[in-house]
Amino acid sequence: MPKTLMCPKELLAIDLSGRTYIVTGGNSGVGLVTVGQLAKQGAHVVLACRRPQEGEKVKSQIISVGIRGSIEVLDLDLASLASVRS
């Protein structure tokens, strides 16, 4: 059975205040967990997603758990160059 890969616990305690991260696919799966962890560590996280309404729901869920950082939702469809440019 393959071993689950985990990062060292010390990395999850680093203060990320003053840093900004852009996460695509933050509505679900690994992206969702990433957004939550970065915000928990104090980062400003830009949740770039195709469905901003879903992104706002996810943002509310994460904030309700309690975070030190902030989350901003932006509309981004990586299949559209016009969306990427804007």
C-alpha cells in the first residue's frame, strides 16, 4: 500500500502574513484544502475560479471555520484567453 505523502508539520505553522497566493481550482479537492490552509496561516488568497458563485460559497465556509488571512474570489476561466487577460 502506498504511503500518504504529508509535508512536515513545521511548514503548516509558518506565518504567511503579508503574502499573496493565487489558487486555481480552489472550489474543491486539493485546491480547496490549499486555500483553507494558506488563509489559516495568514495569507491573502485569491481564489480564481470559473464559477465565482461557488467560490463565494467556499469562501464563506472557510471563513466560518476561522482564519487569520483573507480570501478574495475572482472569475477566471483558463479555457478562455480573454478571461485570462482580464
